[in-house]
Amino acid sequence: MEPVRRAITVERPVEDAFRVFTEELGNWWPVETHSIAKDAVETVVLEGRVGGRLYERTADGAENGWGRMLVWEPPRRVAFEWHITGVPTEVEVRFTPEGDGTRVDLEHRGFERVANGTERRESYNTGWVKVLGRYAAAA
């Protein structure tokens, strides 16, 4: 099954684009539609290291895990296991200088391992558009 592939360009140097995506995730991620606890989410945390966690934290301190960092290569590449749907898939994001900005390429793969993989793939195919749009607005 083909992975979901999305790309955008942001008007930031690669170091800034990477930082906004990884360190400021809690400021722009659309938790109201793309999270487990929805409106109860206070922030989203990405621990910047291989083996680090990706999770949401609610106002009462509860944490819901989203994934685990597989690759941490600042400021060029990050990849993480994504397990919100149960069976893990993998998301890789690459940051490439392009003119005065940065091209951000996202690939979400592994849907062949997931029950209802075709439907899940289609959901993420449209979902990443919203997520990357929010990221671009923040960057």
C-alpha cells in the first residue's frame, strides 16, 4: 500500500522550521480534531531524542501516548512510530533548504499492517493536510 506523502514549503531557515515542528508542536497541533482527549489537551510533547516519547498531556496531568521517536537528526530529519490506531505505523519528516525557506516532506507509511488500512490511509491522507497547514501558519 502506498504511503501518504505530503509536502509544503515554509519561509523559515531549516533550523527554525525543524524547531517549530519539534519543540513548538504544542503551540500549533490541531488538538481539537487530531488528538485523543480533544478539548481537554493542554499541550503536545515531542521528546527530542531516539526513544523519546510523543504524547498529549491534559490539564489534569494525564498523558496519552501517540508514538516513540525512531530517528532524531536535527535539523534535517525526524521519524517516529505512530501508534494512536493501535498497530504502529511510521511517520518521517524531512527538512530541506529551498531558496530562503525550507521544504518539509512528510511520509506516513505502514498502513498495510493496520486493520482497515485503506480507510485509515485515506483518513490520514486528508488529516495531514490540516496538520501541515497549521504548522505552516505557525512557522
